[in-house]
Amino acid sequence: MSESGGEARVEPRRLKGFRDITAAELRARNWIITRIREVYERYGFVPLETPTLEYVDVLGKFLPDADTPEGGIFALRDEDQNWIALRYDLTAPLSRFVAMNPDLPLPYRRYQVGPVYRVEKPGPGRFREFYQFDFDSVGTASMLADAEVCMVACDTLEALAIPRGAYLVRVNNRKVLNGVLEVLGGGRPVPAETARAILRSIDKLDRVGLDGVKLLLGPGRRDESGDFTPGAGLASEQVDVVLRYLAISPDDRRKVLEETHRLVGDTDVGCQGVEELARIDEALVSAGYQADRVSFDPTVVRGLTYYTGPVFEAVLTFGVQEEDGITRQFGSVFGGGRYDDLVARFTRQRVPATGASIGVDRLLAALLALGKLQKGPATAKVLVTRLDDRYNAEYQKMAVELRSAGLNTELYVGTQGVGKQFKYASSTGKVVAVVVGEDEMKSSQVSIKDLRLGEAVSKELGQDRKAWLEQQPAQVTVPRGEMVRKVREILARYSIG
């Protein structure tokens, strides 16, 4: 108990790796989601929503470096002592949904947007709760569906004002990687733990460089902090095979196929992977998606272990220079792959599937940094001010009239004076303020203030302020019946409907 006899004060604090998201960023995120949804629906995908909580065994243990229910996921026990967890992606719940609905028309093509949760080390732009926006085709083994994943990724990024040349969709195939592993094993698969260590090493190429990968494939690597990561323990000749694979240039898709085919040799799985990439290439060429938009890149691995075939990753090809002079790279903003065995965990029958997910929050940060998106906190661009409580009924009528005309309008419900109301309007992103006092009420008029123009006036210190105001007045008075027209006219100056 506190000294005053009331409850003890609770310290306001937030869970590590989580964040509060304000109106400005939420509105920007919603704009992104709307643009993505338009592209997904253009291809015929339909919406689905699944629960945030699932049984742990339903989700499975597919996160990299996670072998226990507590590893990588938020897990707890329910009232029946069953392990349950927050979903770490949207694909495992989709597979559960398909297994529970055997009468779905196949291929089942769905999209879903929502938060996912992972117990990862938080960092700049890296959170434990983040939004994903998935699309998947379940029930088809055709590489046309995988080629379509690449096309949707390209179309989505371009719909978000990221031009061609500013992004690249990178494609690989897990079967090709498995073929390389068989070559390392002399025609036989290498042990599962060794295979995972090799794939993890390749996946770290962007972070540790080729020399770092070489160490991780061999004895291990010690980073700048002194932490040591054990290596895969490959012999030097085996390491050379992996490095030759990683050295294949992604500039020409056909050349990648030729060089990869030579490297995987006679391995059945490797040849099958090369053939699948060839089918994807044919579909992309016929649809007009050339290597400047979609490349075949041997370095793409993807972390989730349930991928069985083609894997995809879209990256922004340039960064933004920060104030300290360091260029910030945004990394992957789109990722996915084929997962033909995931539904079979429930049904014992193979149901082929492929799809991808866009990281909404990472893409939002990139678009804001690149100046492709402006955060706007206001849902209503018009504020009806209140100068005199005697006229509250009229103020209410004016707000209703503006809303009925399709203009988002807020009636000021605070208790501050008109000066503070204007400050409130500016701080919340309003564009127009409607002002009616005793004089306007007696003459059946309204004063309408262009808040953006008013702010500009205050900055034009080097000009003749009076002459400038006469040419473009920030506030005008019009008959009451012309209020809607005048407000709409001011909003139109800024392309606001």
C-alpha cells in the first residue's frame, strides 16, 4: 500500500521487443496493407483469418536454431496443461486450416495479414511482434504457382512506389542445395545436423562475408565480441565445393542453371531442383519478368526448415544514408518458398503448396526512409472549432453537414480557447479549420482557415506579408451555404478528397 492509503503506484513499462504504434505509423501501415491487398486480389487470392494462439505441436518446430517448445516462440500451458503458443508465422496455421477443411476447392489460394511473434534478440527495426502479409497457393505442384509468387512480389513492390531497378526478387531451390549436400557426402545425404549447420552458414553470407562462411563451414568462427560459433566441420575439399556453388553469378538465369547443373552432377534431387528452376524461368520469360527483376541466386537459403523446393526473397537494392554518414540497408522485405510436406503432418497425404510473405513493418520503415511514404496522423482533415458554448448546437450541425458531404470532420470537444484549438488542429494534421463566432453567427457566415497556408505565411519572412496574404488569403469568410464548397476547394489544393 502507498503512504496515502491507496494502491501502490505501478511503473509504466513495456515488454522487451514490443512497441507502441501511434496513429501516424498505423495510417501509413494501413495504406501499405491496402495496396498489397489490391495486388493479391488481382491475382485471385481470397482472405482468411486464423487464431493468434495455436497448439505447439500444430505449429511445429520449424524456426532456425529452435529445438524446444520454448525455443524461438512464446509458449505457455492452457488450463488442460497443453502447450500452446503465439503463432510465429501464418503458414503453419494455414496448413492446419487446410487439413481441417478437406472439401476446399484446390488449389486453395488465400491471403492473410496479421501479427506474428518470435522470441528473437531485439534490435533496431527488429521486434518480437511484427506484421506479415502472406499469400499462398495450396494443392498445386506446378512451377507456374512458384513463378507467380515472383510476379506477385514484383507487382506488389511496384504498387508501393518502389520502381524497377530498386528491388530484386532472388530465387533458389532447396533441392539444388540438397544436391550440393549429396555431392559433399559422396552421393549420400550428409547427417541432418551437419546439413543444418551448412545451410545456416550459407544463410549468414550477407552478414559475415565469404571468409566468415568459410570458417563456419570448417572449424568455426569467433566474432568481434569474442563469441565463438562452432563450424560444420567440413573438410577443405568439401568447403571448396560449397564456395564454388556460392560463387555462381546470379546475373543470367540460364547461365545459373547451366553452372548449377554441372555442380550437382548426377544427384537426382539436385537435377530435379535445376529442372524446377528452368520451368520457373520459362514462365517468367513468357510473362515478361526478366533478370533485372527476378534473379536465380545460389546464396538464398531462407531460415524456416519446412521449405522443400523453390525459395524466394525480395530485397531493396539500395539503402539510405543516415545522419552519421552510414548507409542503411533494409535487407529482405519479402520471403517465402514451397512447402509440400507441411499439410501432410496432419493428413499423412502430401498436399503441395507454395507462397510468400511480406514483412509489413520492415517495408514501412524502408518506404518512410526512402521518402516514398508520408506519415499523416489525422483521419479527419477538417476541424470545426468552438468559440462560444451558446452555439454548440450549430457547431454540431456544421460538423454533421461536412461529414454528410463525405469530408472527414472533427468537432473540437475540448475546453481550450481558439488559439489552443488552432495549435491542436496543426499538431493533429488538420488542413482546414471552420471558425464561427458571434459576428459570423449574426451574419449567417462562416470563416474558413487554410492551416497549411497559414503556416507557410509565418515562414515567408522575406516577403511582403500583406501583399502575399491578399493574393492567397489563409482565411476567408463565406456565406453559410457555401461552407462545404469552400472547404472542399481548400482540400483540393492538397489533393485531399
